[in-house]
Amino acid sequence: MLPYPDWLNPGDNAWQLMAATLVGLMSIPGIAVLYGGIVQKKWAVNTMLMAFTGFSLVLVVWVLWGFKMGFGEPIKLFKGIPVLRSVLGVPHTILGTNNMDRASIPLLDGNMPKFNFSETTLAYFQFVFAAITPLLFLGSVVGRMNFKVWLIFVPLWSTFAYSVNAFLLWGGGWWAEAGALDYSGGYVIHLAAGTTGFVAAAVIGPRLQRDREHAVPNNLPMAAVGAGVLWLGWNGFNGGDPYFAGADASIAVLNTNLATGCALLTWVIWDIFASKQRKPTFLGAINGMITGLVAITPAAGFVNSFGAMIIGVVASSLVWMSWNWLGKTRPFKKVDDTLGVFHTHGVAGLAGGLLVGVLADPKVIEYLPGGGQSGFSASGWLYGDHPKQILIQLGAAATVIFWDALITVVILKVLGLFMKLRLPDEVLETGDLGVHDEEAYPDEGLVSGRRVGSPVAARTAEPAEPVDD
């Protein structure tokens, strides 16, 4: 009797499941409490519930059809349009018992080592990446998006936008064949989230003007907990993407933390010497942290550690300028990107992706030669390679931006024909109470049990007479 087949490596399998769990924790509770602490008090419940429902929706979509669309056999319909074979996989469920067979990505067979774990492990690992993406662009539309629209938008976007992104760059699709490098999702996840969030914010419309002017965080200590979970969870985000518990996973983890620390300190220094207040802020440090995490994501296992430091400093500086200067221009003031996802994910993801084409070190080897296959590493312009790689990176980025913006507009415009995308102003006034009949921080009357009726009614009712204990 054997516990597992001879092709399964327990170390690789255990690390892949652990890495997936770390990434899952980045979503729940990480994003939920980070965003829940940064938004206004009246939107904390709505934000956390959208995070948890978004995570659940993607899981259902992923096992029913999404995973195979991103990592399965290429679609063979419309033979007169061969390009379709390079952009999307055949939708198919993974609910059958054959999901315990050895994992494979059909178009990558022969171009990378064979997996040492089952399809269930690969599917779950890739699910947590798919799930965190809508939770990231949630930060752009929180505080006014219709909750019912969210429940429909997330599965549609995951199907028609995320699955295409994943197949193009990770599933052996067109940009993977062209040599585009996206180690762990700088384009597939973060550039996609920044683009989608900004476009969705423009289509849905802004928050109440008063809320935009007085967007005070409700709980910074809670945001700190979320930020910490996000940072350390990123060890699984980048450390799991070689698919093997080897040396490349180790340098990816080190580079992730090094770039993040440099980016955080860079943002704080910019705040001290160049911000209007000339003061360091904790929210600024969080933005620097997120920028570093995002920027190193497409490069973590392709660059050396000095390159990781450069990426942290350069990306943090660019995003700080984008946030504080570009963000003050008329087009960006008009679009209400609530938590600045365009800057910390869109700009940072693009910057990190382009810097791969410059800083990728051929001595940082992802896969060693052996078994009749050559090894794999990437080489950037700085190491004598042709600058063509930068153009390939730019082309892949442009594709993600165009496709995700188009899909976002189409989905929201169609949904807008049947339902209101933005909550009515009277609901926006009350926030969580109007949408969910709940509060993150109930008043004393509710806690003591002296309040009668619904939360909304209680806000408008006359004060009750004292009740004897």
C-alpha cells in the first residue's frame, strides 16, 4: 500500500498547498481587513462582505469552467480563426475524479519540468490568484457599487477577462509563445486589476462628494493587520510560482521582501521631503509596501537581489509621483478610484513588468537543464540581451490593458440596462445600514439591547425612554 503515486513529490506538493493557503489568506482576511480598515466607517461591512463573496464566486467559476479556460487545452472552434487557439482554453469542469491525476498545462508540456503534484493542487493554487484579482479592483469601486451588480460582475469578469489573461501569459498562449515574462502576475493580476478598477470607477460613477472630500480611515490598526498578512502572504504568492520547492522559490521570496522593504522606505522618504505636509504617514507606508509587492511580482524569480532593490526604489518613486502628481490632474480627479488601485497596482504592475526586460539576470535560473531538456532563465537588456524583451513586455501589457478595459465596459454597460450600477444617494448616505442592515461599530443602544426595530429605522426614530434594569 502506497500513500501516493511515484510521480508525486510530497515536498513540492506540500509547499504548493502551503503557498496557495498563504495567497488565500491575503484575500481573506488580508484584503478584507485592510480595505475594511481604510474605508470610511459606514462602508466597512460592505467592503468585507464584497471581499468574501467575491472570493467564493471565483471559486465556483474556477472549478466549473475557469481553470480549464486559463490552463487547459486550447479552444478549437472556428478553425478559420487560428488565433483563438492562442488566447483561450476549452471551458470544462474539474469536478470529476480524474482531477487527482498528475497536473499538466498542455501547451507547456516539454517546455518545463513535469509537475510533481495532482491537478487538484494546481487548480487550487491558480484559484487563489484568480480570486484575489477582483478583490484588488474592489478598492476602486467600494463605497457606491451596487452589491447585486458585484455578484454578477465578478463571475463574468473572471470568465471573459481573467481566464484570457492567464491563458495568454501562463497557459502557453500567444504572449507566452512570444516570450513575455510575468513571473507571478504583475500583468495577469495587478495590471488587470488597476485597469479594470479605473474603468469600472469611471463607468459606475463617483461616491458622494462629501465622502470623497472626507475619506477618513475608520481603523488603522485593523488596516495594519491586513497589510501585514498581505506582505507575508506574498511569500506564497511569488515563492509558489516556480511550482517547485527549489532555489528559485527561495530567491523569489527573498526578492519579494527586499523589494517591498525598499519600496516602503522610498515612499516614506518621498512623503518627508516632497509631500505637501512634509510628514511621513502610515497610509503612505502601506502604499509603498503594496507598490513594492506588486512591482516585484512579475520579476521575483528572474532578477537578482540587487535588481529587486532597484525595482523597489524605482517603482515606488514612479507610483508616488503618479499618486501625488498625475492623480491631481483633471482626468484622474474626475474618476473616483476610491483606494487608488490604478496607481498601486496598475502603474506598479506595469513598471515591474517593463523592468523585467531590463534587469532579468540569466544567472538566476528558474529550471536547471536535465532530462533531455535545456534549462530556463531570462536575460534583460542590462545583461547584454537585445532590448526586444522590453518591447515584448510592452506588447503584453498593452494587450491586457485593452482587453480588460473592453470587457469591463461591455459587462457593466450590459448590466446597466437591467439594474442600477451605482447605489442611490439616499443609500450612500447611510452606507452599511442601508445596504446590509448591519454596522461594523454598533452604537451603544444596539450593544445594550435597548434599540428596537431595524438599524435604519433606529437612526430616524425618537430616543426611547430609559428602561429599568
